[in-house]
Amino acid sequence: MVINDGPKEACGVFGIFGHQEAAKLTYFGLYALQHRGQESCGIVSADGYRVYEYKSMGLVPDVFTEDHLEGLRGHLAIGHVRYSTCGSSLLINAGPFTVRHGGMTISVGHNGNLINAHLLRRQLEEDGSIFQASIDTEIILHLIAKNMRLGFEEAVIRALKQVKGAYSLVMSTEDTLVAARDPRGFRPLCLGQLNGAWVVASETCALDLVEAKYVRDVEPGEILFINGKGLRSIKPWEGERPKSAFCIFEYIYFARPDSSIFGHNVYRIRKRQGAALAKEFPLDCDIVMPFPDSGNYAALGYTAARGLPLEMGMIRNHYVGRTFIQPSQSMRDFGVRVKLNPVRELLAGQRVVAIEDSVVRGTTAKARIKAIRQAGAREVHLLVSCPPLRYPCYYGIDFSSSGELIAADHDLSYIAQHIGLDSLGYLSLDGLIEATRTEKEWFCLACFNGDYPEAPIEGISKHCLE
Ligand code: SF4
């Protein structure tokens, strides 16, 4: 049973060039990025001549042993943690994805989804390509292989010019590390340095863990080639680059609060979202509590703005994994309680405001509100630190159909009643933008307003390549 019906993470990528312990550092980098994907993980390393690879289903600390890391030799490595947003959760689809072509071994780890993957794959198959997996990442490798007569760098540029949608990539050969970000920059990707070695990662929290110094973000539409000759930056879209479309949901939910992405620290932005909620919903109440951990930072911002104390009305069990055995019908609520348990002595007789970062299907929120009521709360209000999620995401977040979103075809009063609330408030889009202290034009806001920066192509879906 999946315990949380919140939005699911996308993927995380890490790469390093020029360090004796490249694979071990990649292991730690992936550890820091585990929140972005928990289904499978893998590392590919290289020593200038040979490529070494290990990947498996499961979490980073469960998958890799000392022996695996010893076997991953070389000064260059890339790593990937996956949550499936295109293709099923199978080992064949785990990253990094590796092919051998023309005497070269090319591996790719990809965060984001391509919106023209199904069209490109159909075309490639008509031209004779044979695919092993059901992920869009494999298409990038086929497109590179088709252009290899022009040399590796030009082949990468040509391949990336053909794909549409979201990608933050790390790529490796026997002797080169490549990092690339799509021209709109949907997903984050940063560049750092560690004792002369170059490091790239989905989020700065991975740089922090390996003690690399943040240098800058990989720019939207930038491709970095890093090898023995140094670092080369190529910007193939220069002069024709579309407007940026940073995923605002990274700020709300995905990125770790200790990371800085798109130029700002995530913790601070989430606190500002809470402060914006306080301005929009100054509710009369006795207790303000977050749904931990997702609502923690917005709740801190809300209480600080209103001069109220923050209470932890539910306590999280940190030892619960993502899934567990399905409880029988009579034990249905165990699913929620095993993860979060209300503090009865705190909540009994009180008017409670609970704060959460987002509501997807509403089933988890419903069960949690029920638990708060059973603990004796007199009133329960829910404040959500983003607007209602009404439209599916095609760029690598796993709510790819509107059927998964309660706000897609239900109004607020229905949702409040369905969840069992006295009142429900969502942060306005303007409030959300203001909290980011960035221009509205910079962001993708499509899951809130349906305004897709790259129009979804008919036929695209999570399982369209299967
Ligand atoms: Fe992010 Fe939403 Fe845009 Fe998807 S649709 S990229 S989740 S802002």
C-alpha cells in the first residue's frame, strides 16, 4: 500500500569528473538526492578506457555495498535515482541507461520527461532502431548514435535539438562527463567544484554532502562537456532560446529545503509561502500545526507571520518505509497512523489549523483530518501552501492525468466536505509567485493554470512507450 498520495518525485542526477573516488562521491551524492526517487538507483564510472556499471531496484544504501563501490573504478562517474514518470518501475528502465555504439560506451541519467518521446520512438523504430526499455531516456541515446559520424559533441547537440520537454541530464563516455539542461530549464541542475574536480547535481544539497563548492547553475539550454581538456560550455539555442519555465513545484514540494535552486533557498521560499497564507487566511484558532514534514516550513512561516506558536499536533514515525502490507478493511486507518499519529492531549477540544504543502487526490488529507477529529479537535481547518492542482504535468512529475487530481473537477466546497473540514484555503497564485520573489514569467505554472510552456503532444502519457 502506498502511504502517501502526494505528488511523486521525479528523478535525481549526479556526476563528477576528475576525482580518484568518483564512484564513492556519487554514492553520497545520490544519498542526498534520494528524496527525488526511491524506486531504483545506479552508478556508472569510467577510468578513461573502461566503463563500470552497477544498478538495481531499491534505495541507495540498500543497493550499494563497499564491494560494488570498489568495483566502480575511475575518476569519472554519473549516478541516478529514479521514480518512474515515463515507463514502468522495472530494472530494465533503471538509470543510468547505457549503450555501446561505434566502440564507445555512452550512459545517461535523466530527470524530466520528453513530450515528443512517442513520436520520436515511432520514427526511430520505422527506421530500424530496436529499443530495450520503455523510457524516454533511451531515445536520446538512439538520436546520438544516429549522428555519431559528426563526432560525439555534435551528435549530442543534434540529439538534444530534436527532443522536446524537460531534461536535466548527466551523461558519460569512457573519458567525458556531459551535463545538459533543456532550453526552458524545467528541472534544476547545478555545477560545483571539489579540489579541482567538477561536480554536477540536481540540487545543491548533494554538493553540500560531498563538500563541493557551488559554482553556478547549469543554464537553461547549456551543455557542458568536461574531460581531460577541461570544461567546455556550449549553448546551441543562443539567440533562439525560448522563455524559461522553471518548475515552481520544485519550490513547493520536490526540492530539499536545504537546497538552493533557481537562485533561491527552498526553505526560505516555503516559509514565505506560509507568510503569504497568513496574509490571505488569518483564521481564528487555538493551534497551528503542520502535516510533517511536508507542511513544516509553510507552517513556520504562517505562525511567525501571525505571532503564534507552532505546535506539532501529529508525530511522524521516521522508520516507516514507502510501502507496507495492505491492512485489512477493518484496519484501514492504520495506513495513516503508522506514519503520523495525532497528539491527543494537544488537540482535544481545540480549534486546529493544519498546514500542508499540496493536495493531490485528497485521500491522505482526508485520513489525517479524520485522525485529528478522533483525537477530539473541536474544529479542523486546512491551509494549503499552493493553489489547487487542476492540470496534469507532462514534464516529469507523476500526476500525468487530471483523473488523479481532486481539484481538476471539484470545487473547494466539495473538497472541503469530502476531506471532512470546517474550512479549506489554498494559497493564491499571486501569493505563491510573490513568495518566490521572482518574476511570474520565469516559471512553469501549468498544473495550476493549464498554461503549458510546451504544448503536450497527443498520445503522451506515463506508459506511452510500453
Ligand atoms: Fe512543475 Fe507543475 Fe509545470 Fe509540472 S506542470 S513542470 S509540476 S509547475
